[in-house]
Amino acid sequence: MASVLITGTSMGIGMETALELARGGHQVYATMRSPERSPELGAIVAAEGLPVTIHTLDVDSDASVADAIAAIFASGGEIDVLVNNAGVERVGPVEETPLDHFRTCMETNYFGVIRCIQAVLPKMRERGSGVIVNIASVAGRIASAPMTPYVASKFAVEALSECLAQEVKALGIRVAIVEPGIIDTRMARNIPVIDAESKYPQGRRMAALFVESLKMGNGPTLVAKKVREVIENDDWTLRHPAGPDAVPFLGWRAAMTDEAWVNYGAQSDEEWLEQVGREFGMKPKLL
């Protein structure tokens, strides 16, 4: 069994991954920004007697990351696996979205991943083993307006992971990217909250698509099980789509030229609704 550090475990994918791994016998260091504000995981851990310890770790802070991981090592713990899950979402057209929203996504979703990797990698390198799992998204390979702040950060995580995998494979360290589709989490449910005053139509389309997709009930446990599979199998595959819609979405985009993709996002509402209905059998209602 492995010792696994997971970021962003207060809810959603992070919490379900912590529970999935602990129930499978792994030692879990579950980290979150404010444990006192998120008691649910602790209550489940206590009720089931799971091998989970909860730690304060804010991936946006150099000091918080360094202190949390140093404390684990100082207590005699090891980190065999790092799961970079902590993330935030910001969406909006490029013209209308404050620059701070772009910074927020990059700080947490990208620089936060780097901070944690840099903190655990020296000991993995010295030991000659380890696994780093980065939770990206199909949005890390499919650029859909108006999700630009979030999409850009996930594209960055994909590129980071590819480069890191090249650097550490010879050291015996595996890197894996888990790419969820549309998963029913609080973050996903925030997407349909759109700006009715926007001059751009893509926001209400994306909101309608999420509302329709969330009806399918694809919960975070699907991603947690994929993370466990990646950790427990000695599989050096880099990318791991997660959820029943992930592979279809990725295949759909891969089958298009870049120009066709731009045209898809630029077409009228009526044309967009017709295409989504034809290709996915969905009937989203524009909000």
C-alpha cells in the first residue's frame, strides 16, 4: 500500500479520492486550505476508522506547501504518491473577464501544482520511485469559449505533465494525467451561473450544456476510482480520461480541424443547438 498526499480534499473529487484510497488500504494525507471549515471528511474518517490524516495546505502559498509537507516528513511519513487535485474555476469572455480571474486560475490550478511537485520530488528522486497524478480535465485538451481562464490553466497542466514525465521517467517516477469529463461537483454546478449582460453568446450555450450534462449524474466517485486504478496499476500511460463522456468529447474534438472547431464556437445559437442535438442527442435549453 502507498502513502498518498492529495490536495483539495474538502469536497468533490478530492474528498472522494481520499475516501476511495483509504478504503483500499492506502495511507492518505488529505490536505485542504481550511480543515475547520470542511468537517465532512473528518467525520467520515472517524466513523469508519480510515487511515487518513487531515492537514492544512494552501496550494497558493509557498510557505503553506513547504510547511505541510515538511511536517509530514518530520513525523516519519513518506509520500509515495502525490495527487494534485486542488482547483478553482473562473469563466467568461476574454474581453469581459477581469485579469484577476485569469491569475486566480493559474495560481491555483498551475502554480499550485508546481509548488507541490517541487516539494515532494527531491525525496522521490532520492528513493528512485514515486507517482505524480495531476488532475487536469478534458478542458485541458478542448478549448471551449467562454471557459478561457480555466481552460488555459488546464492546458498548462497538460504541458507541465508532459515535460515532467520526460524528466523523471528514467528516475523511476511515473507521471499521469487524469482528465475528467463533466463531473457533478460544486465547481461544475457553478458554470451555469452566467452573466446575462454579456455581449457574447457562448456563455449561455456552455451553461445550457452543463445543465444538460449534469442530469446524467456522473459523480466524483468515477474520477476517484480512476485515480486509484492509476496508482495501483504499474501503467506508464500518460493520459487517463475519466467518466463516460470524456473519451467521446476528446474524440469529437480530435476529429475536427482547428478551423471547424472555431466555426463550431462561432456559429449562431440556432446552428449550435442543431449541431449539439445531432452529434450528442442533447436538447439543451439556452438560459
